Amino acid sequence: MSEYDTESTPDSQFPSEIVYKIVTFTCSDIVYERTYIYPSWREVYDLNEKPKKGLSRCSLVCRHWAMTVRVELFSRLILRSAEDLDMLFMFMNSSAAAGRPISHLIRRIHIELDNKPQRPWLHHLHKLSKCIVDLPGAPFHVQYELRIIGSTTTALQAIHMLPSHSLPRSHPHMHPRIDVLYLEGLHFHQASDLFRLICGFRGMVYCGMKCVTLLTPPTPPLSNTTIAASRYKFAQSPGFQAWADKCGNNMASTQLALSLAMLPASRRLIFDNDTWDIVCQAVLSYTPGNHLCAGVKTHSGSELCIRTLHSRSGQQDTSVFITDICISDSILWGARPAELTSLTACFVDIDWELFQTTLLRLSPTPSLVIKSSCEDIVRWLVHAIMEGSILGPMLKAGKLELVWRDIRPSLRRVYILAPRAEYSIDGSMVVLNFVEHFELLLRKTDPPKYGEPESYLRTLLQKQGNENQSVGEVINPC
């Protein structure tokens, strides 16, 4: 052993904070978090397993590295068989392991079941759950994710739900609660069989379906499919997402119907069938045939969004999110269908007149709120609206709002289409039209880039003074 090795240790070479940052950077959660934007599951699992293999080698260097690496190695676990669960119990019961107990480190447990035959083992998860949840003062809720791939019959038998080849009429009690459910490559006779499978997973926050085929796919009207699913009494939490990707006949209407059927009844039945049909038609009107997936998302106490995605990118305010219908939460809770007064939409490159016609069918006519943080898009919209080339009836009826969403906290939302925007400068009042109002907002947002707002107001004041003088000269020629 060299002199350096005898006199130096990793403790003396690297502070513990540096070692921790190296480990956390190596096993980053960035890829995992993006699955909630678009569910590319196989890529996520493969990419997340590679850093762990490198981390396990780091843990063999010395006790110092082993204690630091354990936090990342056991924070997220993937269980694919009974052998995986047995090995996890062996690690947890080992008294020779260094550092904090493994049961204190687990945050997410992924359960992946495919069409390979294996002995039932999910009924042993309650033992794992008790080891984690019963810890005094546990600061977090351990999230369980269940992913079922392949043959429906084989997958259901693998999770010990079926004694035979038929679908169950009721779901057995599963402990712990499944928070996230992925279904990929499963085959069902009709949509009701799929709903019956999902309805037993109470308290889900995410349900993703990919390449799920139906022998008899749901057909329009969409409201009939969503309302019919209410008898299964899904019990999702207020914050919930459901996505359908390449499901059924791969038509947008089918995937949207499957996603909407996952909604809790309290958020779905508040609207009558006509309202649901019009909202869904507005979404489908701008969905191309080569779309990727359709879904619905609710937030805790804020809004409900119906979307069709056309790209893996999660960037908003681009042509990717052509359809994004948001219904305010105040409408969803305790309101009657006739009290629907506002639909918020964020669109780019769409047929505005078609969308306007769709909204005018609602009674009473809802307000159209257009939100964007893209300067070029908002500038084009302001010019087009002021010239009357688009959305004239909505503006005339007082049902149109254009919201500038700046990324800075100091100017989060500003309504551009003010009935009368007046500003005072040098003791004089300046009246701004829509375009001038938006240009002033840009200068307030970023003066170094666009110029000082006071200078812009003085320019407008001088311009209006010259216009008034010209009008006076025409009326009173000398």
C-alpha cells in the first residue's frame, strides 16, 4: 500500500457535502419527473438503472462512500418478482449494513409485472408497507407505482387477483395503496372491462394507458362514455392525471373518452351532456390525426385541463399544445351546469373562428380567456383582434380576454384588452389602444430590452398631440 493510501482517506480528501452532491448528480431524478409530462416508461426505467449500477460500485470503495450512496440506492426501488422482494427484506433485516436503516430511505417503489409466469407475491407488500409506514415521525409518504405489461390474463393472474381466466367482478383489498398505475399492451373486450380493473385502485394520482386495445372501442357521443363510467365510482384525489396513448383505435375521440372516464364523479357529473360534448368537440377540432396521446389533469383546488399532445416536448405556448381547455375550479364545485361562465384556452395556430362558433353554442356564452407568455404570439393576437380579423363577436359581446403571462413574479398576469387604458405622464392623460397597451407592458417588464415606459408614454402623448393638431387644422382651415 502506498504512503498516500496509508495517510489519506476519502473523508480527508472530500467533504461530505461534496460527496453527497456527486452522488445526487449521478443519480438524478430529472428523467423520472418528465414521465408525468409524457409517459415514455421503458426509456425511463432503462436510464434510471444505469446510474445505480455505477453507484453500487462506489459503495464498495469505503464505509464513507457506502453510507452516502445508500440514500440514493434505496430511495427508489423496482420490484419485478418475488425474488426481488425477498432480497429487499434480506437487506432490510441485515444488521451488518452501515448507515441509516434501509426502511428509513425508501421513497418510491415501482412494481413491474409482465407476461412472464411467476408465483403470486403482491400480497406480501403489506409487510413491506408496515416496515416503512410504522416508523415514528416518517416525514414523507412512500409512493407505490404499479406497471402491468403484456397479456391481460397473465398480468392479472400475476398480481393474484384471478383464480380463473375471467375478469373479476370486484377488486380484492390491496395494501398498500397504489398511487400510480401504468397499463401497457393489455387487451380488453370493451371499455367496461378496463374500468372494472382500474376502479379498485383507490386514491390514485396518476393513471397512464399505452397501447391498450379494445375489441369494441367507445364511440361518440363522448358524454355517454364518461357518464356511464361513473357507476364504477372512481375515488381519485383532487389532484389527478389520466393519459391514453395509442389506445383503442388510436383515434383522438377514443383516447379522450378513456381519459375522461377516469375522472372522479364529483368533477364529471357537474356538467350536463351538452356541455361535455361541446367542450370535447372544441378539443378534438384542433387535434391532428398524428397526435400522440390525450389526457385530463386536475389540480388541487385550481382547475381541470383536457389536452391532446402532439409532441413529446412539454413546452407550452408552442404549436405542441394546440388544445388545452381549462375549467376553473369554482365552476366544478357546487355549481349548476347552467352557471358555466368561463372557459380558459391556450392555443396556437388554430382556427379561431371555428373555436368561436363552438363557444357561441353554449348558453350562456362563456368568456374566452387567451393566455400566453410568447411575445410574438401575443403581439399578433393583439393586432388581429384590434383590426377585427378574428374573434370580433366575442370582443363585442365582452366575452374575450387576452392575458400576458410573464415569467417574472413581479408581473405574473396582466389583462391587455382593457376597456379603456389611461395613463398619466407629465400632467397629461394618454389613452392607449390594445397594441399600445401591450407595448407598454413589455417596457414595464424589461426596460433594458424594450426601453423605458415613461419615454414610450411621452412618445404616445406627442403623437396624440400631433394627431389632434392635424384634426384641428382640417376642421378650421386658415
